[in-house]
Amino acid sequence: MRTRLLQVSAVLLVVLGAPPVAAAAPEPYIVDPVGDHRGTGDYDIVSVDLAATSARGALVDLVITFTLATEPPTTGVSSYVFGASAKGCGTFYLYTYTSALAAGARRSVLKIYDCLGDAAGETTAYPSLAVRGRSLVHRIPFAKMPPEIRRTVLRGMYAFTAPAEPVLGFTAADVEPSATAFDYATSDKSFRPSG
């Protein structure tokens, strides 16, 4: 009996004393190979991730994070675009750029087209933007977007980088990838802000 108790104790020590195994972090929604771009490394998309923050059960911010191969430039004219189709809302675009008009500062514009119940057919918001090393982190309050976005599903996601329009930085034609894109990435994943 004593031998059996010692064996059980030894097994419990091994099981309970083993270090916990860390769970793997989920893969970003868009993943792109490093080095498949034209131009400098700040045009090279490594990943784009999406998350929704909440407080007391209510959605607060949509967070879209571009991670690049190198730190984004502080000067020059460059653009970073995320797009998706939003069920019940048509098209969803996030466009970040630098330009002469912006005096070299980065600006972000969010456009959501054709949401149900949106009489104007278009919503424009200006996300907060932070640069953290190689990442551009955009925070868009759900309060600034049509209510349908909280319940929608983003599909057909894509991201690209390109030179920005030098004076204005942003034109309506710049939200679709073209031959001027320096890097382009897509995803077949879908994202639902409400989880």
C-alpha cells in the first residue's frame, strides 16, 4: 500500500510540477511572405490583424494593425490600404497615407459604403493611428460607424501598399489595388466584430 501511495505521489508531482504549456497565439487575419514586395521594406506587408475591444459587454473599438518588414517612414508619400466586403454594408476601406498636404504626417481615413439604413450611402471616420515599431495600429470607435458594422462579417479581406497621391495623399481611386501596388495580400478568413 505504501509503495502504491508513493507511486501516485510521484505521478502527481510530475503532472502538477510540469510547467504550463503556452497556447499558440492566433494567426493574423492576413499573412504575407516577407520579401515579395517592390520598393523598400516599409512597403512590405508581413501581416494585418483585426480585433474588437469591448467594455461591459459593449463593443468599443475596431483595431486594425498593419505589421511591415521595417518601420514605416516618417516622411515621403506612401499609403497602406485595408479593404473588405461587409455583409449588409457593401464595401469597407481603411486608407492610411502621408502626403505634402498632410505636411508629412500620417493620416487615416475610413470609408464604409452602402450600409443598410445609411441615407447618405457613405460613412467617413478618422481613426486614431499609432506607430509601434514596425506596426501601424488603427483604432476606430464603433460609435463612429454604422450600427450594422457591429453585427456584420468582413470577408474578402485584402491589404496593399503603394505610393500615395503626392499632393492630396488620398483619392477615391486609391482604395483598389492597381499596377502601382508595391505589395498585395489577401485572406479567405472572415472577421465578425461581435465575436
